[in-house]
Amino acid sequence: MMSGLRLGLSAGRSTARALGALYVIEGSTLGGKYIGRALDDAGLFPGRRLAYFDPYGAHTGQRWQETLTHIERRPLDDWLERP
């Protein structure tokens, strides 16, 4: 659930930038899943866990959908940059 994720918004940071960072960070888990599987298939690191590349395991797709839903439900004002 997205409620467990907190992004620090320091002075000078906007909600739009935080949501953009969330999109990139969570989206990278999709590529990580592919990278981890490719490394495993290539046998480059036998006997080693590659969990770093697949932090959510079987829940990766679900987490990505939750992230998209969270972002899409944000009001338009959250996407406007303010000086």
C-alpha cells in the first residue's frame, strides 16, 4: 500500500517533483526484475541472492499498479510547479 511510503519534501521541493521521483524509483523495479533474471540466467553470480534487483518479488506488478493509481489520483494542483 502506498500509505507506507514516505518521501521527504524539504524546502524548495514540490509535490510534483516528489511524485516524479516516486514514478522513477518504483518504475526502476520493473527493469530490476529483468536485470536480476538475466544475471541469474547467465550464471554470473552462482549461489548468490540477487534480491536487490527484485525487492518486491512476486508483488512487483501489484506495487507498480498501486504507484500508478496513487499518482493518477493526485489533484491537478499537485502537478503545478510553484515558485
